[in-house]
Amino acid sequence: MAKTGMYVGLDIGTTSVKVIVAEYIDSQMNIIGVGNAKSEGINRGIVVDIDKTVQAIQRAVGQAEEKAGIKIRQVSVGVPANLLEVENCQGMIAVSGDSKEITNEDVKNVASAALVRSVPPERQIIAIQPQEFTVDGFEGIKDPRGMIGVRLEMFGLLFTGPKTIVHNIRRCVEKAGLAITEMVITPLALTETILSDGEKDFGTIVIEVGGGQTTTSVMHDKQLKFTHVNQEGGEFVTKDISTVLNTSFNNAEALKINYGDAYPERTSASEEFPVDVIGKSEPVKIDERYLSEIIEARMEQIFNKSKEVLDEIDALDLPGGIVLTGGAASMPGIVDLAQEIFGVNVKLYVPNHMGLRNPVFTNVISIVDYSANLNEVYQLAKVAVTGEYTQVEPVATYQEPVYDTTYETPEESEVSVEETSNASVVDKVKGFFSSIFEN
């Protein structure tokens, strides 16, 4: 249950950096400050220029501070699903102490035992999520503290990602003058926050169509089972419009927002609007149907790539269907097109917060809500990853971060969607999460 207090979320996206300040009163979220700044230094979801990213973060934080009337010193920041790997982990220890009563130290120790594994040098553990504990063979325990036992086991999920991505996010936040209270895996926060208990349990697909990439996540049995990133998003639609119509990127973005529809059958060829074309002195008339066909071509390609990986793991058989969200998902006709391509029930998730009723804010809202609802057992297990216990509080002592003089800037990924979803990965996912695909 969320504590009473104030929490700040930071979402570093390809097209914009978003910050929200949320105050929780008796577990009810009230958003009191919002910042939204144009992104610079981000390409396809990853940091490629630290200084420009820092400036964008500072602009967004400044806006949120002004509206909330507070000084922001610490944030929960989202980590994208790029090359994210999810796997089961298990640890077992003998309970320490003469009384054999399970304590905080025992929870930390069993989480550490679950991390005894080989991790490639280019990757790092981002988070460990306890699912359940077993005490002397008794299963299904969520919090074993205070119980008596001899043997304690923990079963959970382990999330690992590229060191470069995690390092550069941390560096950007620290250079912006902020402390990090939680690094939140965005698809995990998203699925936990926007899905109902039934959707989490029986199985649902969440597709977040962002500006620079599209993230497909599968939640089943109340666990995040699978993620896939296609490095195409709403910006690619804008680029297509710009290229085909021979107009500037800004004009193309305005056309997409003002006249765009992803489903041509909903549009009319008789509805026309002027477009400033490069090399022509007078605007050129373009009809609504033609623009829609340009948009449809790209969105169809994006959805088909998601469908390919979902078909390979039989995830489209899950009863929860598909939930769309993300800034590019707000385009008219997107649900109709997705329903036609995937052949399952599709709905659009829109946040229900005054002034933020746009899917572009779903990620940052979910980051805050997920962080606010983290329990003590998670925080104790987290010690095994970070080496320190972090309790998210509305007010905390803040120390100016110490910076190194060097940092890594990742190169643009050359790994294609097809390469990242090859047969061996699919087989591993199928075998590892077989419970998803069986009735």
C-alpha cells in the first residue's frame, strides 16, 4: 500500500522528458506538479549525449518545481526495456539466530543467495523482485519476517540490462543535481500500474508506442514474463510524412497531430488541407485519405513486428488481449488498426488524472505509482543488488553527488529487431515461461 508522502517520477523519453510530483494521502495519488521538456541527447530510447540530456532533465524538473512549489532533490527514474532480460532466480539459506525467528537480515541474505550467478561483464543486475518465500517447505509466503523456521527459500524474478544504458541514465540524473531513490524498469511499472488484477493474473499484452521505439510486454500470473523493443515509434511516422510530402519535420509533425488518422477507412479523400512543400512557392493540397495511408504503412509495420514475436511465444492466446499506451498511441484510428492486425481485443489506456489525460504521460505516472507502492520486503531484497537499504521518503537528506571525469556514451545499436528475437531467444522464453502458454 502506498505510504503517505510525496514522490517524484522522471521519464527520459526519446521525444520528451517528463517529471511529475505526486502527493499520496491515504494511498490516494494527487499530482501537484508536472514538467514536460523536449528531449535532446536521446536516440531510440537511449542516452547518446549526456550534457544535452542533463539540460532537458533540468528544464522538466524546473517546470515541475514551479508548479508544485517545492525543491526536487530526489527522483525515481525509468529504465527502458532495451536488451532487458528477465529470468527466474532462487535462493536458500539456513535461518540465523538461536530463536530461529526470521529477521530483516535473513531476507537480505536469502536475496543475496539468489544472486549467486554469472553475469556477463557488459550487463548488470538492475532489480530483483521477490515473488514468494518458503519456510521449512511451507509455500506461498509473501513476507516471512517474524515467522519461525530453519530453512528459508526465496523465489523471484531477476532483471538485467546493459551496463552502458544504466550507467548513462544514472550519470545524467546525478549531473542534473538529483539523487536517485529508485531505478524503475518501465515495462514492469507500466504493467503493474495500468492493468487490473484480472488482467495481470490471466495474461495481457501491453504495447507502449513511444516517440523513438515501441515496447511490447507480456504480463501473466502477475509477473512480467516477456519484453521486446522495436526501435520504431511515432517519430518514424513523422519522418515518413516529411519524406513523402516533401515538407519539413515540424510541418509533418503538425500534420500528424492535426489531421492524422491511422485507419484510412475512417477518412475521406474529399477532405483536403494545405501543405507547405519544399521547393514550391504555394502550398499544395493534400487529402486526408492520402495522409492516413502514409501513417498506416508505418504503424502497420510496427504492429506486424510486435505480432511476429507475440506469435512465436503464443502470447496472443492470452485472454486479456492488448492494451495500447504511449504518446503515439493517442492517434485516432490506432485501436482499429491494431485490432485488425492482431485479431484480438485491443483497448487504449489513458491516464485518469486532471490535466494528464493523454497516453504520453502513462510511463511517468506508472514510475511514480510503482515506486510509491514498493514494500519493505522488496527494499530488503534490493540491498542484495545495491548494497544499501533505500526507503523512499518525501523528505530525505541530500548530498551533492560526486562525479567522475569520464563517462561512456553508447553507440547506436546495430542489432535489428529480427536479430534480437531469434529462435534461440524465443525457445528460451517458451521453455522458461511455459506457464504462459498452457491452459
